Amino acid sequence: MASVVFLILRRMRGPLLLLSTVYAIATLGLTLIPGVDDEGNTWHMSFFHAFYFVSFMGTTIGFGEIPHPFTEAQRMWALVFMYITVATWIYTLGALISLLSNDTLKRALTEYRFRFQVRMIREPFFLICGYGETGSKLVRSLRNRLLQATVIDILPDRLDALMMEDDPLFIPGLAGDAGAPENLVMAGLTHPMCQCIVAITNDNAVNLHIAITAKVLNPNVRVICRADSSDVEANMASFGTDYIIDPFDNFAKNLSLATYAPHQLLLVNWFRQPRGEPLTNVTEVPHGLWIICGFGRFGKAIYRELTRLEIPARVIEPNAKTPGLPANTVIGPGTEAHTLNAANIAQAVGIIAGSNNDSNNLSIIVTARQLNPKLFVIARQTSQTNDELFAASEADIMMQPSDVIASKIRTLLTNPLVDDFLSLARARSDDWARTLTDRLRSISPEVLPRTWPVTINETDAAAVQMALAEGRSVTIGDLTRSHIDRNEKLPLIVLLYSDETGTFCMPDEDTALSPGDQLLFAGTEESHRRLKWNLMNETALHYIMTGDTLPQTLLGRWLKASAG
């Protein structure tokens, strides 16, 4: 605010001094020029009356001559300064209008308003750096869950779109360089309620600088970064960046997962999709020759994974000087039939349209299907504006970097235990994953059951905490019983259990709980309500553990104590 006031005073100093000088001279003159009262006596106007008259004269209100009719000399003085004050006001107002349209002042006012909005946040929030396709999807997901965030983006137009979002939860946004430390501090990096900073700009260097700044200024905050190069990833990891996400590497690993463990991939897709989305079916990826069109970061990641799995692949690349090209690479655009035929398209089982140009990728799909209609098609989409075109292409799998990043970060921010569960689940077999997907469908056939974390503490599980403090043993199996009929199991699954010794996937029901343990559940809304009753109500927990019902009245407790 000090900079705003300083800027206003600096720009308005001349006009205000001129206006003050004109008013002072006009007021002084009226006090010195003698007048005549109603009885013909000479009188002099007081400074108060003079300033009062000049004030309404200068603003052209015109209340009349006070307190007595003016003499000719007074009227001449008033006449001269009537025009001078009006001209001075016109000049001053012009300077004020020019100041209000000044970009520097607008910037200062915007920053002051943004600082105030961030300072007034009283709940945990996330700092999002970058409001492109990925950032907008991520913020939309946070808003749907009523989670607070602040946003920095270098393009003002993107922030205008953020402000125009019709949503009751207001998200403060600042147009500026997210790599500048002062902007990060302004957006809440050092705020005590800041939980995580997410660097998802389209510039690796900026993301790296954000990560470094965050770890220096606030070592306790979690840092999630997007990275598109192995060198940047290594640099980020060297100083403790919590999560580094490469969309191309993530997609390539998921694609390789689909070739040998499709139900594992199905679990990943289910738990990373937005809440309420319909459950998808398993994707069967064929085995055989694959053709990769484009050998940029995406194509290299795919080729690396296919080679690791010993799946044959041919690369089509228009630039013969691209580093690391395989020996059997076909040089060409991939949009022409002769290039695809040179890569043996007739014998291929699938094609990956992976260039960084959407038009070329669509052309590759059309041409390839004309040559081999049975191809399994994977298409890379770089721009969200082409959604309808790629939907019409009927590609079997769509790869949109913003979707890959947003889905991963959404899980990390809203329910990090889900990410831990998915990491542990990959160590299990595909048959195990198939069994789990069947159980999830049996609980909720259309959409993924609700997932929620529970910590054994006073906030999430007061009754359990009390029972443990009294020396009683509470197991995971106890919590999954119905407090209406303890022989009935709630329709939920315990996906994860974490204690001081480690994190375990699908724990046994006889696992004993301790204060501070964390659990991840998946179940219906009804099971969520019943489980909360078990966790928080002492009577319900006592019943499901022992089969006895505690009396609820003083008389009942007295009678039970007497009987005991």
C-alpha cells in the first residue's frame, strides 16, 4: 500500500500544489479586500468565510455572496478566480484520470489487493504456478472439492478467465513471473497455511527456479514440479523436490503396464479420474510391431518402455539429425502413405501419433487407418481446443499432457494416500488387481466408490483414541462392522494402512490400531457415514467390539454399575 500512496503523491504532486496555491491566493485576497456590511460599515471577511466561499465558487456550485453582498472589488476578485479555479480543477481532474489509467498504478493496486486476499486466507491452501490447460483443470478439481488455492501466471488473459469462473469459491490470482521470489512470497509461499506449491508452467527453467525458491524460503512446504527433461528432473531431485512429474514418462510407463498388467492400469485410471466419472473398462493393448511417429520426448519415452519389454517398434521421424534415433528409423513425416509403408504398416498392430503437432497427428491417424484398418491407435493431443477433432478420430487411447499431469497432481493434493496405495499396488499381480476391481464394482457398479483417509486421533476417531488410551485393543476389522448389527460388514474396503513401521496395502482385519495410524477406505456414502459413527461414538464402538450396549442415561448407567 505504501508504494500505491507514494505513486499517487508523486504523480499528483504538481496538480495538488497548484490547486492549493490557487485556493490559498483566492482565500487570502478575499480576506484582505474590504467589504461593506448592511449598515454601511467596513468589514473584512474571515478566513473561514473566505475559504468557504472559494470552495463552492471553485466547484461552480454558486451559493451566493456571504455573509454580506460583495463590493465591486470583491466581485472582480471572485470573477477572476472563478475561471482560474475551474481551469485548475480541469487540469487536476485530467491528471487524476491519467493516473487512474496508468499501468504502474493498476499493477500496484492489483498487487495490494492480491496481497490482502492471500493474507486473509484462514484455511490450508495450495499455491499453483501456471494457469494453462493443466493449471485450469487442477484448479477446477480443487474448487469442486472446496479446497482453497492461489494462482500465479505470466499471462493476464489466463487470470481473467480465472476471475470469470462462475464458482462460489474465490481463488486469488496474480499476473506475473512465477519464477520471481517476491511474487511467490506475495502468493503465500511463506504463509503459515500454505500446504504445497505446484510448479506446472511450460518452462522447465522456471519450474526449477520455483522449486529451489520454495525449498530455500519454506523448507517445510511440499513441492510438486512438472519436468520434461531428465537433466531437470535430476536437478530437482538433488535438493529434495517432493514430487517430479514427467507427463511423457508417466504415460509411457502406463502404456507398458497395459501390455502385461491391464487391470493394474485400470486401477490407476479409476483412482486418478475426476470424482463422479463413470468406471471405464480394461484396455487390451495388442502385442506385436508398433510404429512410433515422432521421436521427441514423447516418442523417446514410448520407445524406451517398449524396448525394455522386448516389444518390436519402428520409428518414423522427419528430422534425420534428431539425436538417439534407432538404426531402423524411417526418415519422413509419417503423414504420407509411402513413409508408413516403409515402416511396415501392414504388419503393425498399433501406431502412436506422437508428434507435437495436432494436425500432423490427425493426418497420421487417417492415413494409417486407410492402410491398416485394424490398427490400435494412440494419439497425442497438445491443445485442448482440438478436443472435438480427436474425439472424431476415435483413437483407442488419447494422450493429453495436461490431463496426465492434472490427474496425478489432483491425487497428490486431495488424497496423497491414494498415490501411496497405487505405488504399492504395482507390486501385486494383475490377478490381484482384477479381484480388487471386481470388489470395487460390486460396491459401486457405475462410478468409483468414495475414497477417504482416516487418522487415529481426536479429530477423526475420538472414540477409538479414547479406547486405546484406556488400554483396550481396537482392530481394523472392528471398524468395518455395522453399529446396528455387529455381524454385518460395512460395504467398504480398507485399501491402505500406515503406521510408524511402514505403509501396507490391503491390511489384515486383525491389524491392531495405534494413535497416529492412517487408513485409506473406499466405500459407499452410507458406509462412510456408518464408519464415522464407529470412529466417533463411544457406545457404537463398544457394541461392535463386545456385543454389549452401553446405557445412555444416568439411571441406566447406575443400574448397570449396581448390577456389576
